[in-house]
Amino acid sequence: MIELLIAEAASNREHRKRLKERFKMAALDGFHDYEILELLLAYAVPKKDVKILAKALIKKFNGMRGVFDASPDELKSVKGIGENAALLIRLIKDVTGIYLKERMMGKDVILCPKDVLDYLNMTLSGERVEKFLAIYLNSKNEVLAIEILHEGTINQTIVYPRKAIEKAFKHNARSVIFVHNHPSGDSTPSGMDKQLMKALDRAAQAVDVLVLDHLIIGKNTHFSARESGMINAPHNHRCMAP
């Protein structure tokens, strides 16, 4: 029995070593999704067979995106996933959000809207509650700040315009992009969403702040009021490489 355990431990060490060497040689090229999770879990789960854990996570949460959208408590519901592993997975997602936010800052978001959508999809698409936020921009369409104006059910149109304009003055913004998510995954605007868009447009126009877009983030999809023709705003051009 002891010999078997020693052999299994040695096999696990060798497997982890091979994964690390593959990554060092060619990054994640050729990796299966569960192998990526294996490599990650190797830094938080000592001794255990991380391949079994990685495959269990992929199965339970229907893929990598589901794994990273899961809460730490949900992750720990998988046998063998402890506090350290759950927090590491959450940390990876949050750090990625920070990276994408910094990559977006200082760029003309009209010329390069993909950076904005990458950030929003990473940070909002897996949220369990609705978040309403505003992205404030200067006269060069560069991001000045991102403000969360509300968390929870969006069921009124009075408080948001006032908050939105106050924050625009605070940041000396020339324009704004309004964003919220639909935890259901369906990005189709509701009647309440449309009322809110109109109220925000009126409030912004009154103080000469340009609304570039209203975005709704769903699961693997998004709605753009500008693209749908609901508002008139500058059209995006192809994203230019730096």
C-alpha cells in the first residue's frame, strides 16, 4: 500500500513537471481546457491528482468560462477543491479584469471598442446580480474612470441620471458609455432598460455630455444601443494595432 502511494505521488510530480515544461516551451498551445486547469491547480493543490479535479470542474461548470464565473463556495462544492484552489481561480479572473482595464485606459475607445468589450465581458458576464456602471471619457475618447452607479435590480429611472451627471462633472468628462449586465444571460433590452436609456440620454444632453453608447452584457453576447440605431453616436472604425 505504501509503495503504491509513493508511486502515485511520483507519477503526479512527473505529470505536473511535464505540464510546466510544455508551458515554458510553447505557452498554452496544444493544451486541452482541463490541462490548463491542471497547471493552475498544481500551484494550490499539493499531492492530489489534479487531472481528476480539473475534469470534474469542467464537467460541473460546463467549460472554462463557467469555472471562472463560479463563486469560491460553488467551486468548493467539487470534492477535492479547497479554499486555496477556489481563491486562486477567483484571483486569476480578478487579475485578468485589472489587466484588461489597464489595457483599455489611454486608448480611443471609438477606434478600438474591442478592448472595452473584452473588459466588460470578463468582469460582468458572470455576475449573479445586476450592475449598472458608467465609463467616462475625455475629448479624445480616452477612458478617465469607470464608476459603478448601482448594484441590484434595476427597477427605477430616477436615481441613475442624477448620479451619472454628478460623476461626469467630477471627472470633467466629455462623453460617457453606460453599461449594465443581465444575469439571465439574455442581453435583449427590457422595457425598463429602454426607459432608463431615454432618461440618461435626456440628462446627458441637458449638460452637453455625449452618450456614446448604452451596452447590455449577457452571456456570450451583448446589446449596443448605438449599433441597433437607438441612439445617434460616432461610428466605430476598425481597431488599429498600436
